[in-house]
Amino acid sequence: MIDALRYEYVRLRTIRSTYWLIGLALVLQLVLALLIAWSLDRSTTFGGGDETFDILATIGGSTGAPLLMAYVVGLLGVFSTGHEYRHGMIRATLTAIPNRTHVFWAKVVSTAAVSAVTALLCVLIGLVGIVAFGLDLPSGTRFLEVSAGTVLYTALFALSGLAFAALVRNQTAAVALLMLVPSLFEFVVQSIVVIIKTNSDDPRGSGGVTTILKFLPYDAGSQMYVQSSIDGFVQRALGAEPFGAVGGGIVMGVFVAVLLGAAYALFLRRDA
Amino acid sequence: MALIEARSLGKSFGTQRAVDDLSFTVRPGSVTGFLGPNGSGKSTTMRLMLGLDRGQGVTTFDGLTFAELDHPVRHVGALLEAKPFHPTRTARNHLRMLAAPNGITDRRVDEVIEMVGLAGVRGGRPGKFSLGMGQRLGIAAALLGDPHTLILDEPSNGLDPQGITWLRNLLKFLAAQGRSVFVSSHLLQEMGVLADELVVIGRGRMLANGPVRDFVSHSGLGSVTVLTPDAATLGPALQALGATVTPDGDALVVRGATAEQIGDAAHAAGVRLHQLATRQATLEEAFLEATGLSEEFRGTQSGGAA
């Protein structure tokens, strides 16, 4: 396994996309954090408190917007296996390291580590915005909760990108899946559920078709960093109680684990 | 130095049998050429040997499968694809990446870059390399671990004549050091010069396996040209031996009999011989004869639409 990790270490260090993706995530985070901090500083209606950190650390993700850093860093996950197939590298890789288990899990470990570290840096950049404009610093508990949630979500998001690329063995298709499943597919499912529910005899009743909403993996995972006042807003409106940060994290974790398990099983069985 | 033993290799794609019960041995100290028409299963066989494709059979390198080798690049060097690298990772970094898990130093990376003639572009992006430069980088990757065995799929693709000569000399040199070299190529003339042994397949099945000279000499396309003033007597005598005799001006072209047999027959018939010239079939002729019915893809002479 150490040999495969060495390979991944050199692979990540010697390719430009590693640098421009991490750089893009950090620069976007810095620019947007400073802009939002400036905006909050001038706001007469914003209440401050822990919410300041929530918003800046996630660049608005805590209010229900997509977590930008996850979408950027997620591409690292796609590229970790996508490049192997797009550029015909997989056979060279497996002649250097014939143990497919080591190759696969070294990619999982490296992707999780790089995406988590990048997400943590993004969170810290959010703090920079707070300090730069003299806004309210978060409480220790809130800092840990949001940081852990953001880092975990980003790492799981990137790992789902890795799994998509390993499953379809097509980088372009994997990028499309990573971008569209959380933002479009889950939105379409939510819309269908809303239509069904609002036209039912009991639009606000719990259970039934609304249960599906609790298991939309990326939406469930977002509860790890979304403010509790917004958390599960759509679900509550339809009478479904969301799982919350821990439960939502478990739903997303299980989804990513299933994706990775399927990708690993196929990677062992398929021709290189 | 490793003995490669491939046993009962097999692979199907859907209902099509790409490789069928293929067994052969590649001995140390020799270059073994791997020949077959397009689509005959050469590349699939090589991938099966390295465990890259899932199929039947087993290939061992001194008794161990590729997956069982510790730091495999140090034992078996392989070139399987044209341009198997990321277009923006430099040539040197590409090799460093393959070297890292096998405990190979940067110094060795620089050595192989020099060896294949890419020192001037070691920092260049392979995406801008020509096919020949890409092949040289692939050969460098195969040589990285100073392996005792080389498995090369069409390594001369894209190389210029100087490059082909360089590759031929390199492979012969490596084989002379006692290494096992297994190489496929479509350049039959080149293979005739390079290879000591041949494995010839068609439609995934073994057609011939053995020394190049045996493969060529067993071809029915070899002939003996006979000049004699008594052709009318000698012709029927040779036909009685089972040979095919074709008049060619003043000469007779005889197939199916050796020069010695023809000489003995002439002596027995009291026929004078003025010339007895043996012409062996070329490797290309022998190959085309052996694989004539095994072509997967066959073109036609006519090119125009009706």
C-alpha cells in the first residue's frame, strides 16, 4: 500500500490540475469571503454571532447555496481515476503496481486527504474574512461543527467524483455526473415529490413519498454544515423531518461507500 | 534471467474468442517475435500475460506471476500502448511517477532518458511529442527498472529508420546480456533481422512457434532454381518425388524438394546440372502463407463505389 501511496504522491505533485484546482478553490474562497464579509459588515439587518462564520466558511453554503469548494475540489476526485482512462495511463499504472486493491484505495486515501486539507484551508480563509472586517468570531463548538461538516462533506463529495469516474471510466461523463447529480438530479426529485405531495389529500402529512427527500445523499450531507434554521427547509414544509447533521452525514457517507464499493468491485473484475 | 512460460491463455469478448488456448515459452538470451494479422489477439495476449486483462491461463516469469513479483518494474518492463501518459506531465516526471512505487532512483530515470535519446526534452510535455518520441518514452518506461524481461507491443511504431536501427541494436544487446525479449511488430523484414524465435498466431490460435529459420525453411514458398540441358528428363523425375516443377525460361523452378534431393535425382537420372540455386522464402512470404486464412480484417482491391 505504501508503494501505491508513493505513486499517488508523485502523481498529484507532478500534474498541473492539482495546483490549479486547489488554487482556484482557495482564491475563490478568499475573494468571495472578503466580499461577503464586507457586505455583512455594511449590513444593518444582519444579526452577527455564529452565523457569520457559518456563512463565510461555506461562502453562503450554510444558507442553502451549493458548497462551491466541494464542486471545485470534487474534480480532483474525478481526475484521480478519470485521467487513468482518458490518457490510457491505467495499464502503465497497473504494470508499475499490479495490486489493484492498493491502487484503488491509495487513490481513495489521497483524494480524501487532499480534498479535506483544501476544505480546511477554505474554512480558515473564512476566518480571515471575519478578522479582516472585525466581525463576530464563532464559538468553539460552532467552529468545530461547521469546520468538521464542511471538511467531511467536501471529502465525501470528491470521493463520489472518484467513484463516478471509476464506474463509468469516462472523465467527461464523470464530471457531468458529479455536477448534475447533486444540483440537478436531486432538485428534479425534490420537484417531483413537491408536485406529488401538494396534489395529494394530505399536503402537510408526514411519511409517504416525502421520505425520499431524507435520503437524497448530497442534500442529506449538506446538513452537516447548513444552518439549523434552514436545514431541511423543503422537507419540513412537506412534513418530513430531516435527519440532521449526523444522520445526514451518515446517509451521504453510506451513499459514497456504496459507490466506492461498486467501483472497487468493478475495478477488480474489469479489463484494464 | 527469466523464463517466460505462458500456459493456456484464453480470452473472449462476448461470443468472439480473441485468444484461444495459447501456450508458449520465451527463453532468456533471445528475442522472440510475436506475429499475427491485425485483430489476431497479440495485444490481448500481452495484456493477459501481465494480468491486465481478465481471462484464462497463467503466465509465469521464473515461476512467479506478474502480480506476485516484488517491485515488478524491476523484473518485467512493458510497453503496451502508444502514448500512455498524461499530456502535461513532463517526460521526466512521468518516469519518476512510475519509478516511485518500485524504489527506483531519479538517477536511473535520467539514465533511461539519456538511453532513449530524450535528454533534450526531459522537461517537455509529452502531449506535444511525435508518435516516435512517445514510443521512446514508452521504451524508457519499460527499461526503467533494468528488467530481465521485456514485453513490447509494436515498439517500432512511429520510429524513423534510425530509430528502428537503434531499437533493433538495443534489443539484440539486451538479449545478448541474457534477458528475455518478447516483441510484437508488423515490420516483418525488421522482425526477420531481429528475432531468434517466433510465436505466430491467427484468430487467437497458435500457428507456429519456434526458431525463425525453421519457420521460414518450412514454408512451401521456398524454391530451388535448376539450370540443366536435360530439363525434359529431370522434370518428370522430380515430379515423381512429389515436387512441383515450373519451367522459367531455360530453368526449372522446383518447390517441395531440397537441393540435395534434386541433385540426387539428377545423378540417378544421369542428368547434367549447370546450376542449383536455393531461394528461401522470406519471412513475409512465410508469414502470409501461415496466416492466409486467419485474417480478421480483409480488404479488397477495388476502391470505387459501384
